[in-house]
Amino acid sequence: MWDVMVIRREVLSSSLVKEIQRRISTHEFRPGDKLPPQDELAAMFGVSRTALREALKQLALMGLVEMKHGKGTFIGSSTPSQLLESLSPLLLMDRETTFELLEARLFIESALASLAAKKASQKDIVELGTLVQGMKKDLNQGDIEAFSEKDLEFHLLIANASRNRVLTRILQTIRDMLHQFIGEALTLIPGMAKSALNYHGKILQAIEQHDVQGAENHMRNHILHIQKSTRKHYALRNHPK
């Protein structure tokens, strides 16, 4: 029963994130707008306060909302979704764009991992550990969709732990492209989820130990492995046996 409740809460949170994103993109929620109190907002969307808080946390990591203690929750004044408008036509439409995305990730996320190893708080480390444990459970249950959502959140949390707003905003800007790629790669490429979990464990351990070089190397190797696996996938698709 408990597992069912957790899964349902995760599904509700994910759906709520998408709904608030939609309202931001259609300008129903505008930059700087203050959202209603959490009780009222939860009732508006028909979800529990727990599911709402989880959704708001994800939106905050994405830079779409700002939660100000004692003041409330506000729509971000400069949202990544605005910057994504110019990128959206490119969303993984072809092989070239896919490899350009991976090339960008190699540089951006290696730097973010090294900074996270240097600056991460104990709270950051606990949250990253919780995600890795959740991914392990999702993989064992064969729930690739839930695994994919946690995979993306893992990378966003590392960005947040880096305490570098410029690099974090860059990653948030390509978030939709990253989300689509992760979902497709985990579904289509055999062994990708297991490999991702293995690398995430190594990255987490390096961040826990504040091993700056180790965190950077493990993230770099993670993305290089994705590049290699993706190239192999394209080669097999274009030249099947």
C-alpha cells in the first residue's frame, strides 16, 4: 500500500509540474506573479500538499518558480522556458542535434560536478543519495519512466549544488532537450539505465567525499559512455544486421 501511495504521489507531482509549465508557457502565470497559498493551490489542482510541495521543489530546481521564506511562491522573473522557445524547434529532430547536445553536456556537466564536489551541503548530498536509491528501486521494478524523471532530477540537483547560477541556468535552458533525450535513450538503448545508475553512484560518492577531480572525471566518463552508446545505437539502426 505504501509503495502504491508513493508512486501515485510521484505521478501527481510530475503531472502538476507539466501543468504549471504549460500555464507559464501560455502566460497564464507570468514572471513575478505570486502563486496562491499552498493550501489553496493544492485544492485548485486537486492534489495533496505533499504532492504540491514535491512539484514546487522540482520547479524551483528548474528555475521556474522562486520560493521566498515568509513571502510565498513566485513565478521566476526570467524563466528557462522563455529561452527554450528559440531552441524548441531543434528538439532532437536529428542525429546532429543529439550529438551537439551531448557535446554541450560534456563540458557543462563536468564543470558542474566538480563545483558540486567542492560546494555541496550535507542536505544536497542526502537528496542526491535519496534519488540514487529511488532510481535503484525503479530499475529493479522496471519502471523506466520514473527512473528517467529521477535521472533528470539528479543532474539538476548537481547543478543546484554547484552554487553557480550561470552554469545552472545554462543546464536549465536545455532541460527540455535533456529530458527528451534521457527518456528516449533509456527506453531505446539496451543497458543504458543500468549504466546510468552505476555512474550516478560513482558521482555521488565523489561528491560525498568532496573529491573535485573524481566527480569531474566520473561525470565526464558518464557522458562519454552515453556518446559511445548513442553512436552505436545509430549505427545499428542505420545498418541493421
